Amino acid sequence: MKLGDLFSDEYLEKLGFSNKNVSGGKMVSEIMENDNVVIDLKVVSKRLQESKDGKKFLLLTLSDKTGELRAIDWYNASENDSKVKINSIVRIRGRANMYSDKLQIAIDKDKDALMVLREGEYDPNLFISTTKKDVTKMYEEFQRIISSISDKEIRTLTSLPFQDEKFVESFIVAPAAIVVHHAYKGGLLEHTLGVMKLCIEISKLYSNVNQDILVSGAVFHDLGKIKEYEIRSYGIERTGDGELIGHIVLGVQMVHDWAKNVPALSSNTLLHIEHLILSHHGELELGSPTVPKTAEAIILHSADDLDSKMGQINALKEKGSEGDWSDFDRFLGRKIKLNWDEE
């Protein structure tokens, strides 16, 4: 396969760049009170409990790519608790009602009102979103920015991994997170490009900023997420490497290995690029092994933080709300004003 073939319509569709729901059923965001539903959902959590009169019931938190809701089973609680696991895909039948101002589904009493589905029996597009932006155009812009790096050795290092078609495929498919920001197929490309463009614009405002190192750091800052996350049929999961090492250190390891193929690259330049990767979360409490200690590192952290927050806000706007404000967002630590009344 030629590298360009990765961006043919047929191949992109094969990689799953589609937001269609082939099952034709309702999504969580579409369910209304008193709806009778049959819906395929992922098990996020489960808890077998007992009421005051000794009756067992099963509480489930269920989700698809549009949101979460709770389901309660009063009839086959123990049996269904033994059947379902976290990340199981279940087809439930029941009636939607409100409890404590939250929508929930009361599962029907029939034994088959909750069925555990196997891979191939459900549509993965129910659980994995894709970027709404044009992947081909984003990657073309991504490559144009890399080619504009003036320092030959930095440009060679930065472009090196993208000469491998398997790596490019992993990159364009990868999400940037599980739930926080750009948590969908193509999310890593979208976020990385956004950070690169912000870094370029910010660097124009200040003298003595090395834009070549800054752009290289922006390209590399989250590439470790290719190894940190994996896309499964039921959603995005963290890998063993992701759990034990994390994308920041994984990214530095990757860049260090690529740099072995660019012998003319100075050790100081490589050290600076690695510092940008290691410090891009900005604070030790947020997972960075060190804080930003150069102008370029501070700019990269600021651009990364801004693009991730805007990604979260855009997701809240897409999710919508009955009022002008979003619900409290635990990642942003606040509600967000979504709409302004026209005067």
C-alpha cells in the first residue's frame, strides 16, 4: 500500500471514520421519559444491592457515545449480576422514567430483558465517535507545517515516524483521551494539529522563541498516546503500557529511538524537545515529571491546555442542554454557559 492510499474514501471507511449508527436504534441522548426502549449499551459500572425488605436489585450505569444513564433491575438481579461484566455490551428492554431528577430505565421482568451481546452482535459505532473534521485535509495541513520547519535536523527527526504507513494509520485513528477531550477516532490528529497551529501563532508574538523546536515539541507531545490507548469494539481502553508508563514517558522513549537515526541532531536540541514532551502537562500534580522551564515549553503547555479545554467545551455544546448552562463538568471544574439570549 502507498501512503496516500491511507486517505482514500474506501480505506478511511475501513478504518472506521463514520459516525453513522447502522443499528437504527435510539441513542442515550434521544431517550425521553416514558419511552419504551430496546437499546444496546456498554456496562460502565454495576452494583448488586438489597432493599430494606430484603429484596435484591441490580443498579447498572450504562453508556453509548452520546452519554450515560442508570438502569435498575428488580426482577432478575442476581442472575444478571452474574452475567454482566464491566465493558459488557448488553441489550436491555424496559421503560424510561425519572428518579432523583435523572433519567433511568426500569428493566422489564422477562428473563431476556437483559441480554449480553458478543462481538459481532452489536454496532461498534454506537460506542466510538469519530472526528467531524476531514481527516485527509487535517493530515495534509499537518504535513505542510512539518515541512516548513527550517532546521534540517529537526525537520528530519519530526518527519521520520510519518514515513511509516503503519505508524501513520495508528496516528490518524488514535483518540487523544478516553473521556476528557478529543476522545474519538481521529482525536489525536485533530488535537495535535490544533496545538501546532496555536504554538505557531503564539510564537509570532514573542522574540527569541525557537519555532522549529516548538513545532517539533507540539508534534511529539502526545504521540505516546498511540501506545497508551487502544480502540476496542466497545470503546477506548488504556493499554498495559498506558497504565504502567503513560503517554509522556512513552513519547520520550519513542523520540529518543527516532533520534538515533538523525546523527547530526545535536544532543542539546534533542534534550530541549524531550523537555517539551516531559513538561507539557505543566504541573507535577497533573502528571508532568517536570514543569516547563523554557519559553518554548511554557508556550506548548499553554497551547495544549487551551486546545484540550476548547475540545471539552465543544463536546458540551454538541451534547446540548435544556437550559443555557451545561451540567457541572468535573474535568473543567465548572458549568459552561452554552447559549446567550439575543437582545
